[in-house]
Amino acid sequence: MDQIDPVAVLRMALILTHLLAFAVAAAGTAFGDFAIFARQRVDTELLHQATQAVAGALALLWLSGLAIIGLDTGFALDALAQRPKLLAKLTVVAVLTLNGAALHLHVFDRLSQPQANPLCAAWLPSVLGAVSAASWLYAAFVGVAKAVTPLLGYGGFMALYGLTLAVAVAVALTVVRPRLASRLAPAPWPATPGRGAGLQMAALGADNGASAGTAGQS
């Protein structure tokens, strides 16, 4: 009877955890987009829950990924240098982490309240949101890109990643930014009954004055 390799079982469990964390992050990103664009105003409560899920999934991705790297390479620099796909994935996840921190520090508070200049206020959220979406998509590509790794190498992966980011940011500024700005615009002042009655009385007074003037002239 063949014996089970405990290291192989551990690696399998780590890979499964890694995949599940990625799925949770993808779902959280989708719910975050829904919270921003599904209604006329940003659903800040749903957005907060979605970002918490993505942050937790990203932390789990780091932990499981580093554990897998430790099993495979022992963190030996020469072994890491010979794995361009792994280095590319680490780079993309590092960008995702920094981008997520920037979203938390500079964007989410801005989305929770109307802005005096909504089009300007929507610029940074649109750019960082595009970087986030493109990076998650590209991380998925790198994860299954073993067949093209000899062709691309680390430099090719990074060049393609840069192109992906450029296209995503251009689309976000052109398409997403105006839609987001409409959700950040201040609400129009409601016409109160008192204000409406005052306007009606003023108009009526103007009409009466004009009628009296006409009668005096005749």
C-alpha cells in the first residue's frame, strides 16, 4: 500500500485555500462594484462589507501563497529568480495590496458623501478601481499562464501587465468616471411648501401690480 506524502497533502490544501481566497476576493470586488453603481447613490454599507471581504481574502492569499512558495523553494533567491511566473504574480499581488491601501485611505470616505466637484472627485476612485479590477484579472491570467511563461519571461509578463493597466485606466476615465460622478453629485434642493407658496405670492403680487398700472393708464 502506497504511503501518502504529508507535504503533498499540505500543498494541495494550501492550493485549495489559495483558490478559495481568490474566489472570495473576486466576489467581493463584484459586490463592491454593485454597491457603487447599482443605485443612484453609493451603498456605503454594502461597499464596506465588500471591501472587508476583499481585504481578508487578500491576506489569506498572501499567507497561503507564501506557504506554497516556502514548500516549493524554501525562499531560496536563486530558485525564485528562475521562476518568472511566480515573480510576476508576486508583483501583481503587491500592486493589489498597495492599491487596496490607497483605496481605503483616499477613496472610500470620498464615496460616502456628496462632493462639490463630483467629476474631479471621481478621478482617483476611477483610476484606483481600474487598477484593482485589471490586477485581479491579470493575477488570474498569470496563475494559468504556465504554457506561455518561456515566451514571456518576467519582462514580458510586466509589459503585458502595464498594457492591461493602461487600457483599464483609459476605459475607466472615459466610461466609469462620468457614471461615478453622477453618484457623487450633491442632491438638488427640494422645493419646500413655504418656498413654493412664497414664489406664488410674489408672482401674484406682480400680476396685480401690472393690472393696477394698466387700469390707471386707462
